[in-house]
Amino acid sequence: MILITGANGHFGKATIESLLKKGIDKNKLVGMVRSTEKGKDLVEQGVAIRIGDYNNYASLQEAFKGAHKLLLVSGTELEHRSKQQVDAVKAAKEAGVIHILYTSAKRRPDISNSPIQLVLNSHIDTENAIKESGMAYTLLRSNLYMDLLPWFLGEKVLENGIFFPAGDGKVGFTLRTDMAEAAANILMGNGHENKTYNISNPQSISFGEIAKLLSEISGKTINYHSSDSKTYIDTLTGAGVPQAYALMLAGFAEAAKQGEFVSGETDLMKLLGREPVAVKQFLANVYSKFTQS
Ligand SMILES: NC(=O)c1ccc[n+]([C@@H]2O[C@H](COP(=O)([O-])OP(=O)(O)OC[C@H]3O[C@@H](n4cnc5c(N)ncnc54)[C@H](OP(=O)(O)O)[C@@H]3O)[C@@H](O)[C@H]2O)c1
């Protein structure tokens, strides 16, 4: 049996959808969610659910029973994530899971100066726990979701242009459903044990290049302005954006500027058996509807 955690979240849900599309036997698939209410859609699709919370060890022991393969989707509570996920790995081992997949993050070998250290530390702790557990593993070191681009660009990008302090840094933005399909292929395939994959679009793109693409799509000139981090944070908080939110965006921008998200070697095409969706296509899908008059 294959068990997917975070099954009501974007990634878990997309992985389950991909597995169903590829014809997986529904009786061999279970989604873990935090409440029955959150699993309603899955049950409607004929997928069984189990209730589990990374903060409740006993619930994980119960939820993981009988699972041979487990896709551990990383959690969202950054300050607690290391403990939560190390516990989940321990519970998986105890429950007899044979092969664990984990949605980790792409990173440079030395993260000591990384602006997103807090995000990365919990991934490293989890990867270490997985390797020490003795279970077979597949680590999905994923690049930034392309789906986050509108968040980085801001709601008024077509009117105001791009204001984001990422300099000329390039990012291998990758569509979440492409990543989920790669996970589904691994879950249904063979030969992925004890592998670490880089899940990234092969093409990296800068925000200046994104501005040019948006100009083409919208027929208007979209400029890109990269300030220093402090000016960016002050501008956002001055416009009413909560400080934690502004700091998070600035951290991602700084990491992009430092080249943290450049694609490098990637396993995504091999895992998908096709080209992943490119940023140009994504931007056209999202923004062309706003530009038709
Ligand atoms: N590569 C990237 O660019 C990127 C960007 C953002 C996030 N991420 C990471 O990738 C993960 C998956 O992305 P996503 O888009 O699917 O995020 P998402 O839609 O927010 O889904 C997160 C899932 O994790 C579950 N979860 C959170 N805390 C939990 C806990 N204590 N116990 C059990 N389940 C818990 C959530 O359940 P509830 O609905 O009950 O909260 C939800 O199902 C994220 O959680 C995050 O770690 C990656």
C-alpha cells in the first residue's frame, strides 16, 4: 500500500491525481489528512483516508500501519518541522515502511550563508533521519514552485511592473504538478531506491527575463526594478504588508540573487519522460486573461 501525507495539500493532492490518472489500484492508495473534513474530496474520489498529525506521534503510528511506500510531504510549520518530520520518519520505520519518499529542497552544499537557512535546516534534519533509519529512500530535492511566481510578482504586476530584490539571479522555477507527476512515477516505478533527485526545470530565468516575457504577453512594457533588501522590506511594510511576510519574500529574493535556485543538473525530464512546463507557458496561462480587452 502507498500512503501519501499532506494528501489534501496542493502537492499531495496532485500526486494522488497523477497516480489515479496512471491507473493505480485505488485499494492500494491511502491519503493521510488531519481531519475527516479535510479528506472529504479524496473519499469522494474513492481514495481511503487516515487521520494523522505530525504533532501527534501515536496518530502517525496508527496512520502508517500497512504502508510499504510512504510519500512524506514536508509540513508547513517551519519552527516545528524538524521534530515533526523526524518523528514521522521514526513512526514510518516502526510501522514497517520499506521505501520512503520525501519532498526536500534543492540547496548548495554549504548553507551557512543561505538566506533561507531556516527552511533548509529542517529538510537536512529530515534527510539525515531518513538515511539513518535504514529504510530505502528517494529524496526529491525540489526547486522553487513556479506556482509561487504570482506571489513574488505581486497583484499589480501588469500595472506597476516587477519590484523584487533578486538582481540578475536566475531561478529554475518548476511547476508543482510536474513535480507531483515525477513523484507519482517514482511511486509506481522501480529502481528509485536510495536515490537523491534534483527536481528542477532545466531552464533558469531571471526576473528581468520574466519582465520581458510579460511585456510580450501583455503588449505593454513591464519593467523590472531590483532594490536593496531593506528598501524592499520598508516599501512593502509601508504599504501594509505584514513584516514577517515581507521578510520571507526578501529572503527568497536574496537567495535567488545569490544563485541558490539556479537549476544545475536536473533529473526531472528523465523522471517525467517529457519536457517540463516552461515559465513562458505558465505566464501566458496566468496573465493572458488579464490582458485581453
Ligand atoms: N518548493 C517550493 O517552492 C515550496 C514552496 C512552498 C512550500 N513547499 C513545501 O512543500 C510542501 C508541500 O507543498 P504544498 O503546495 O502541497 O503545500 P500545502 O498546499 O500548504 O500543503 C501542505 C500539506 O501539509 C499538511 N500538513 C502541514 N502540517 C501538518 C501536520 N502537522 N501534520 C500533518 N500534515 C500537515 C497540510 O495539512 P493541513 O491542510 O491540515 O494544514 C497540507 O496537507 C509544503 O508543505 C512545504 O513544506 C515547497
